Amino acid sequence: MEKQMTAERSRRAVVTTAEGEKSAAILRAEGDKQSRIVSAEGAKQAAILGAEGQAEARLKVAQTEALAITAITQALGKSESPASYLIAQKYLESLIQIANNADKTVFLPYEASGALGSLGGMKELLSATSAGPKA
């Protein structure tokens, strides 16, 4: 009878230990799950805030460019087109970037060399702005 009681106690101890390990594994898995969920929500929020920041920056750049275009239009008067000035300005900026390239060899196709004539138009626009608005 004593052996039977010892065997029963051993069996209960093994069952209790197994149940404890099972509960611990379940709790660990649930903790890992919650940790991943919170981490994913944090990454999501960071991505949303980053996108909102980029959108706000682009909006401010667009508003600033609109103010610049308005100022150019007022400076040129109604007789000149601000689009011509802006195109020539962007063209010069791109030429500067090309010239600053490490290769230092630039091949301009025939059609692009004709665009260099627009620099004369740029000169006219600049002289018109420095002379003041035409009445």
C-alpha cells in the first residue's frame, strides 16, 4: 500500500510539473505575441508620422514655389511669361549638375544644342527685370 501511495504521489508530481511547464510556455507565447503586436503598432505609427511629415514638407515646398512664381510674374509684368524664366532657370540648374559630374565629358545631341539658344531669351528676361516693370 505504501508503494502505491508513493507511486501516486510521484505521478501527481509529474502531472503538476507538466501542467506548470505547459502554462509557462503558453504565457511566454502570449507575451511574445503581445510584444510583436506592440512593436508592429509602433512601426506603423512611425511610418504614418513619417509620411505625414513628408507630405507637409512637400506642401510647404509647393507653397513656396507658388509664392516665387507669383513674385516672378509681378516682376516681369504682363508682357513676359514667367514660364519661360522658370524653364530657363531649371535648364541652367540641370546644366550645372551635368557639369559637376565626375566624368566631365558631356555630349549634347544636336537638338539639345539648339536649346542653348534659350539662354539668349534668359538674358532678355533678366535685362527686362533689372530695368523694372514695363508700363
